[in-house]
Amino acid sequence: MAATGGGAATGGDGSRWGWSGGGEPLDGRERQALCDRLDELGPDAPTWCEGWTTGDLAAHLVLRERLRRWGDGARAEVLAAGFPAVVAQLRAGPPALPWGIPVLRTFLNGFEYFVHLEDVRRANGGGPRPATPDLERVCWQVSFLLGLRAARAMRPFALELVAPGRHRRLGRGEAAVLTGPATELALYLAGRRQAVVERGGSAGALAALDAAGTGL
């Protein structure tokens, strides 16, 4: 089993830091929805993470929150406790440090759980889901950060991100244009090229975007 990495951020119901969901906050809501889907599918279902099953993904999250590497051996060690126990550990919430820090909680853990929930949902027949304002806001901010990295690698081309009511241009020159909800843009820029995004702009810029690669 993985080490606990310090005191838990929650009590048994995950309520101290709001991890238990109840409609809010974002990180708790996405965590509980992912755990529900993992319980439903079991450890052997496919995911959008190439080569990983739902069991691999759950073990990765346990290790990540305890600041441990998540190679094959470490994931197998975590899963030796049994898949239901791994999901229960995720459901209980992460260690208080560092995950009780608001910026880490919202932007790192909230987005991480959103992405991995979609990794599981989309690989098992799910499609885009209605987004909430807090999720759209976080995904738009994350898409800016991931887009900056892609735009630097695309030079001398630029990258434009277009979502309902939002627009950003990153860089100068001819641009590749990605259009869609902020949630789908963030998934695409996090390496999920199956996300529902419309690609446009110059052929050279699109080729530069493809060559630049994306991912967390």
C-alpha cells in the first residue's frame, strides 16, 4: 500500500475541506463523480489514458496525491489492496498538505479530477456533459496556461482559443484556431485529442500545433 503522506484533509465523510461534494466545490464534485463511475465500471474498463485501465487510473490518483511516482510497480502495489479499497481511499479525500491550499485544490486537483472523469466517461460511451460556471471558469484559465506552452512551441505561428463569450490570441503570425466550450478546449490542450473541438486557421499553424504536442 502507498504511504498516507500525512494527515488526511477530511474526516471519514470528506467534509472538512469540502471534498464530499454535495454539489460543491468543484474538486469534491468531480472526485465523487469519478469514484461513482469507477465503482460502476470496476478495475478493467478502458480509459482515454493510453494503455491504462480504470484500475491504473485510480492507483495513479492515490499515488499522485501522496506525492509518489506512479510507475507500473507502484500502481500494482496500490491495487494489491483491492480496487474497492482504492476507490474508497480516493473518496475519503487527499492529505491536507498540500491539497488544502486553495489554489492547488481548485486548479490542480479540481482540473485533474475533471480530466480523469472524462477519461473514464468518454472511453465508456459518455459524451460531453453540461458544464457548470465554476468548471467553465477553471477550464478557461487552464486552457490559457496550456495554450501558452503550445503557442511557444508553435512559433512563428500563433494559437487562438475561442469559447462562448471568450477569446484569446496567443502569439503573433498566422494562427491555428481552436473553437469549443472551455471544457473541451482544456481537454484538447491536456492531450485529449478526441475532445469535441473545431480546428481552423492556416494549414501551417495547424501543422505546427500538431508538432508542438499537448498534454499536462
